[in-house]
Amino acid sequence: MTTATHNVEHIIKLTAAETAAKIASGELTAVEVTEAHLARIDAVDEKVQAFLHVDREGALAQARAVDAKRENGEKLGPLAGVPLALKDIFTTEGMPTTVGSKILEGWIPPYDATVTRKLKAADVVILGKTNMDEFAMGSSTENSAYGPTGNPWDLTKIPGGSGGGSSAALASYEAPLAIGTDTGGSIRQPAAVTGTVGVKPTYGGVSRYGMVAFSSSLDQGGPCARTVLDAALLHEVIAGHDPLDSTSIDAPVPPVVEAARNGSVAGMRVGVVKQFRGEGYQAGVLQRFDESVELMKELGAEIVELDCPSFDLALSAYYLIAPSECSSNLARFDAMRYGLRVGDDGTKSAEEVTALTREAGFGDEVKRRIILGTYALSSGYYDAYYGSAQKVRTLITQDFEKAFEKVDVIVSPTTPTTAFPIGERADDPMAMYLADLCTIPTNLAGNAAMSLPCGLAPEDGMPVGLQIIAPAMKDDRLYKVGAAVEAAFVEKWGHPLLEEAPSL
Amino acid sequence: MPGITREEVAHLARLARLELKGEELDHFAGQLDDIIGAVARVSEVADQDVPPTSHPLPLTNVMRADEVRPSLTPEQALSGAPAQEQQRFKVPRILGED
Amino acid sequence: MTVTELVSYEDALASYDPVMGLEVHVELGTKTKMFCGCSTELKQDANSQTCPTCLGLPGSLPVVNAIGVESAIKIGLALNCEIAEWCRFARKNYFYPDMPKNFQTSQYDEPIAFNGYLDVQLEDGEIFRVEIERAHMEEDTGKSLHVGGATGRIHGASHSLLDYNRAGIPLIEIVTKPIEGAGTRAPEVAKAYVAELRELIKALGVSEARMEQGQMRCDVNLSLRPHGRAEFGTRSETKNVNSLRSVERAARFEIQRHAAVLNSGGTIVQETRHFHEEDGSTTAGRIKDNAEDYRYFPEPDLVPVAPSREWVEELRRGLPELPRVRRNRLREEWGVSEHDMQSILNAGAIDPIVATIEAGADAASARKWWMGELARNANESGRDLASLPITPEQVARVTVLVKEGSLNDKLARQVIEGVLAGEGGPDDVVEKRGLKVVSDEGALGTAVDEAIAANAGIADKIRSGKVAAAGALVGAVMKATRGQADAARVRELILEKLGVTEG
Ligand SMILES: [Mg+2]
Ligand SMILES: [Zn+2]
């Protein structure tokens, strides 16, 4: 067997499910697959900048182990030998973990995150760590201390954020699978703007142990892929109860793979929330969204109009809760035990060194949120800000509960606009925050949501994402609906959307 | 809600141990003022009688048995230390008491 | 800082009424830390008992130790508290290098136990009720070693070395309501409260509560108000007062200091103060101004604790006999006065005495040794009775040897001295030092004969009926046998040999 160029081209375009099947059948070896993806990374990542760290040796060693298992006749898991791009927010023993921040440059954790451990146990091949907005704070990956990532559809545009490295790796065929984390939309929004699939599982569905915390009550790791089925296969690998995470759900993982294999919306009640449109929404985005709703109707869904008034306060509540929690979570970066230390010249005190290090090690967005959170939690403001934000959270949850009495899933655009040019919103935090308008309510309520491609906006030819939202613990509904919509679109377009992306 | 002043930002930066430079204080003060102005809307619900949500899922009583699990080795624990001495994390002199 | 001339204690209390608040931190004796599985064993190699969680590594998460919660509930119940049906942990945010996350996982406005009381018995037998505000769960910090300054003090140090083995060890913080109405006895109440609390904690089996090892640490908050005034004065917070005696001294000192400041027209600054063992004084620490803002909020990484009523009742049923009740029972069993029992308690001798009795000693002897020889030794060496290098079993063995006549009191004291000196158990010391009572009748008879021969005059007196003179001969024999004879038997032999009968 040869790994000729055309073979590389062929291998990298396979879905994760196909790749795993070919490895299991012996048609491809895991080493071939890994080498093909490493070659692709070599070829394009200089332009895309999706990876902060490529673990060539580790990936090949894992691939060889998979091949050896197969040769020994051992049963392989459903994603054995499939390469994956891991967001640089999960700790990896022996491999750098920076969270996109200077303050952790060169930090090599002494332990694996639960997600990392599960991926390894499932024989998934971790290619390396992907770029992200510093500490997952951002919607464009421009806040990475290591420079921005390009959107493979148009390298001058943002790949979404915070998980822009993961979405770009998928869209540029550097990896068929990726892991993201979603605090306010950081899986779904990058998926939407890169024409890929991303799922924020129910809060507590995927362990947060070893996932560097931004906002503990909102953060959730999840699968990123190019197809709904691939996302489901990855979901099943990383989800499940973890005794090391107190907020982890101690219940069976919803049957996501089964749902993805049996896509259907016939007879389902699909909600459309009136608060998810209006000012700030790009025309092409609304057009593709409306077409998606029409499509679901054609597929047999019943469309129900919903009113969720408290969603109007979601963004405000989010920008109080997330910064508050982050101001506390990021206090540990103090130059004492790990990470950057600045100004330790033998005369300065620990207090001064901590302050100097945090000043030098954190980027603007991180500092902004730390200060905002410190403010919202401080005595005198707590009730008005943090306390009220938590009440809003209750109201949003109640709106969802009422909605889900009437519908099985809710749909919306994932993000109000398509990918914007790198630099456009860089110093306009409020404009940047609007990118998460539709994704945030789900984080606040803790339920599950997916983004999948629903076409290109006519005005700029950039991908538009359709968001599907399900009740907590009903993650399988996302896949059932998502698979049906995906199949219908692929049939309509004649090919997956990503094939329309320019070659790099 | 009143706006946020440069002095307040300086105070918050001290609480958060951030050695902000002068121009940064001005820059942030302006931006934070905008952001707070926008998000202050949440206080519309301050007088509503709804319970605050601190945790998205209603879990309670998640506890572990009092059983020893392996610790890191001291080498692992200290592996990321900017400085160490006598198998301890070496830090600059500490000014205040806790 | 200006040095204020203290006001005499009596004068201070003639003008002012003290109000105290006591905050006690107890390190639980769980096998593992509060939020991770690291061992809590003391005195291990630096940083050998740490993990991502207690080091605060990025990505790590806490999980609550069930025994930590159970211990908190037991303490709450024993303090007659209500137990929360639902409560949360909160983050207390402040930077300090010995605190890995730069927040302490604690409880804020939702403590697990609240609204209780502890009755303490004062020296004169009177019961004083101390109201309990709350008992909550939290975690300890790491330990700093300050290098380059004078004797490990923070001031003047060039740098510090941090060991996080202690970081994350479970603490229960027990806070009293303002203690009013103790008057001149405030320091005594403070001491009695801490002593009673320590007994209670030990009886519950949730901690050994050794103050000298920092397992129990006390902060004494104190304010004065003029007699008749309802509002409290400004308080000072004397931190880390770590022995019963110090608690009493710190309260006393602060009463005198506050009075001096107030008398001179000054105002008390709300500040923390450091207590100094050497002279019982306190000095100013950190001023508690409004810059301090802990920004408490509910810990999002931990879910609420909602102890079921069944669990709480089960724990209530399992509570041991409470120390004061037990003490009264033992007092009757041992037949001692209230006052003696108080002394036994103050000396920390109850448990050693009980254990010694259980090991085979009679109550009177057990009490005699622990409150006599051993208490003296502990006092002289500045140690706790419990930390003396002698076990209740060894003390019991000594009392048995005395009872069977192998030792007399004088020899027994030497045996105990030997054990304390590390010469082995009582039998080893007897053996090595050759301390058996000389009961060999032949050897004793010879010694008596020699004494009679050497003291013919005295012997004659005795023969003539002056039996009282026998004492001198007994002394001579005891001297000759280096004290190892049974004095009563020697006397018998002398009288026998001289043909005299007593009475
Ligand atoms: Mg405390
Ligand atoms: Zn630990």
C-alpha cells in the first residue's frame, strides 16, 4: 500500500465513521491515516494556524498501538485510530497545555483531563492541541496569545471562537474530529461559521475534570466534527459520569449514536423563538434559517411559534456570571506554583510579582472580564449584578421549561452573522459579545444544543449555522433532528456543504 | 446604575492583583463603563421573587468516600514551579499576613 | 504603634463590660482532605501529599469528602445546633501564596449547622451557656517557611518556601454568638469554652483536637462597653491563640489593653492582633478596613449539600455521651469533688485516667499518678499529659506492681521517671535499675541484725518498751537497702527480733 498524494487527499476527506471502519477492516492502517493528517497539517497549517502544538510522535505511537491491537485480533472501539484535534484547554500529561495564554506558556501538566483519558482509552489518535481565545474568552480566536486562526473558507475571516482552532482544523481537513468547550457558544459558533458540526451537551454530560475552567457553571466540553454521526460517535466516547467532577451527571449517556443513525423530524414539534431574530441579524442568515424551518416542515415537523421574553436578558446575565466566575477561577494564576513568573528580581514581594505576572501574562479580554467579574461580585454590587443575573438564569430556565412543554426541540440561527473579518471587532467588546446572542440561553439553562450547516449566506458566500436546542438530558434529540436535516440538505445540495469551501 | 470610574477600575485591579498601567486604566474604564451600562439591565429583575440559580442542574449531595487516592509525586507536584528549594515551591518574600 | 500602659484587670472591669466572640477552627481527623483523595497524615515529606486539586492546578475540581460533612453534622448536633436542610459551599476570594486557588472553599451565609449552644462548667461548678452562631465546613491552607529573616518570621525574610501537604485538610469553623454577661469571668469562660469544645470534639471522634499541633486553633474577638450600654464596642481579633492557657491570657490582656485605650480617650481600631506566648501580650496586625472584600459567591464546582433528616437523626442517635455528662458520671464513680474533677479536666487527665483504669488500675491510684507525678512532669516540661512518653497501660502496670508489693511508692516514682526517660516499660526499668523491693527474708534479716548491732542503744530503748524508737532502726535498714525494702516488713522484723509487740 502506498501513501501517495491522492491517497492523502482521499483519507483526509473521509468521515470519522468511515475512517474507523476502514481501519477496523484493515483497508487502512491507523498509521497511514495519522500520517495523512500530519501531512495535511504540514501542508496547510502554516496558513490556517489551527494548531498550537502538534504531537507527531505521540500520535504515531498511538496509531501504531491501534494497528498492533488489530493485528492481535483485539476488538477496536468505534473511533479507534481516528485522528482528533484537542482544544488546548484540556490537560494532557506530558504535552503542553496553554489555554491560549502567555501565562501558561510551556506548562506541561502532570495529569490528563478526563476527556483526554477517555479519548486515549478509546484509541483515538490525538494529533495535537488547537488554538483558542485565551481562556476561552472570545468569539473569534483573535484573543489567543499565539495569534489568530484563519477561517478555511476565507483566511482573512475569523473561524469563530473560542474554539476556532478546532473548527478550522475540521474545515481544513486537518482532522475529522475535534473537541471543543462551550461556555457561551464556543463550540457552536465556530461550527456555524466554518460549516462544521458542533454540540454542546447537557451541562454535566461531559466531565470538566482537567478542562481549564473559565466559568464553572457554564463550561461544557463537547464534540466537533464534519458530520452529525461523527459528532455522535465522539459524544459517546467522551460523555458519561465522572466521580472527579461533582457536577457530572450520574445517569446513562443519552443514545446519541442510535439517534444519529435514525434521523427523523416527522411528527416532531419544532419551536421557533421570536426573540431569536430582529436587529443585528444578517439577511442571508435569516434566509437560510427560514429555509431550514421550511425544510423541516416538509420533512413532517410541526412548527410552533414560541415567546421566551427572558431571553432578551440572557446576554446581560451571561456577561455578569461568566466574568464573575472567571475572576475567581483565574485567581490561581499567581506565578507561585506554575506558569509564567515576571519581575522576581529578588527585591519584589510575592504580591508585586503576582500583579506584574498577571499584567504581563493575561491579554486584554481576560483582564477586562476579571475586572468586570471582580466588580460584579464586590460587596454593594453583588445583589444588583450577580444576584440579578442568577435570577435571570432562573427565568430563562423557566422559559425553556414552558417551551419544551409545547415542543420537542427549538431551532434558531446559531449566530446572527456569518464570519466577520479578523480585526473588525477586536477592540469592540460589545460587538464581539453579540456573536453569542443565540447560543447563550442554553448555557445559562444547562440544556443541550447543536449547530450544523444550513447553507451559505448569499451576500458573502460564508457558511450559516442552524442551531437545534433540546431539553437537558435529551441530547439524543439533537442528533435525531440534526441527522435528518443534514441528510435532507446534502441531498438538496448534492454534496456536503464543506465541499464548496475553496481548497487551501 | 452609576458608571465606573478610573479610580474604581484601579481598586478592582488591586483586588484582582493586576498591575494595570495608566493608559490601560483609562481604556478599561471606558470599555467597562459601556459593558456595565449594557448588562445592568439584569437588575430589572432584582425585585422579582424568583430563586437565583447557581447551578444549572438540581444535583445535591455529591460526595466521595473518605478513601486515600494516590497523590502526585513531589517531583510531579513541583514540575511546573517557577522556582523550588528543599522540595518546596520557592516564592518571593510575602509582605502581608493572611 | 504607641505602647499603652495597661489598666489593672480589676479596674478595667470596674468600668467596662467585656463582650467576646470565639472562633475555633478544628482540623478534622479524616483520612483524606476535604475535596480530594490526598492523605492527611501529618509530618510527611514536603509536597508529597498533593494532587491537581489541592495544588489548584488548572482544570482540577473538588469533590466533597462525605466524612467531612458527617463530622460537621455531628459537631453541629453535639453543639445543639439546627442542621441545614440545604446549604452550599462558597468561595472566599483573596490572594495568599499558601492558598493554591487564591480562594478558600468555605461556607458563607448557608452554614451546615447554626443556632446552638454549649454549656460549660466553671471552676466553681456554675454552668455558663455559650451560644453558638454557626459551624461551617472549609479547608486549610498550605504552610509557608520564611527564609532569610529572623527565626522564620515573615518580616525580613528574603523568600518563602511553600509546602501544600496541609492545603485542603478539612476544617470546621465554630463561631459563637457574642458572649455577654460573663463579666470578670470572661477569660475563664473563654478558656472553659475552648476546653469543653475540645473535649466534645475528641468525644465525637472527629479530631484529636491537639492544640499544640495546630489541629485546633482559636481566635479571640473582644470588645468592651461601659456598664449599662447595650451597643458593643469596637472589637479586636486576636488570631491563633493555641493553648487553653493562652486563650485565657489573651482575653485578659485585651480587656486590660482596651480599657487603657478607652480610658485615655482613644478608640479601638478594628484589627487583627497577634498573641505572644512569652509574655501573654498581643500586638497589632492587619487593620480590617473596607478594602477587604472577599467577594463570596456559591461555589459552582460543588453541588449543594442537603443532609436528609433520616441521616441527621441517625447521626444524632449515634452521638456519644457528652463530655460534661460523662464527667459528672466519672466524678461520682471516682468519688471526687467538683473542684477536683475540674482540676482533672484542666490538666487534661480524664482520658488518661479512664484508660489507666481500663488497663487494670484502681481509680484512686490512677488519679494519684496522673494528677501527681505525671502532672508535675508535664508542667515542668511544658507538655500535655497526653503527649508524655508514657502510656496509660504503663501507668496501670506501675500501680499493679505497687499493689502486689513489688514496688513501694518511692520506687514506683523512680520507675515512672525511668519510663519517661525512655528506658523502656515499667518492667524494663525495674529490671535495669534493680528496683525490686527487697523481700528476701534472709537478706532483710541480716540487714536488721546489722542495724541492731550497730545501734545497741536504740535497740535497748525499744526492748524497754519505747516502741516509737523503732523508726530510727527502720531508717537505718532502709538506708542500707537503698530504699528497696518494704518498710512495714522491716519494722515487723525489728520488733520481732527484739521480742517486743506493738501496742
Ligand atoms: Mg474560616
Ligand atoms: Zn489533593
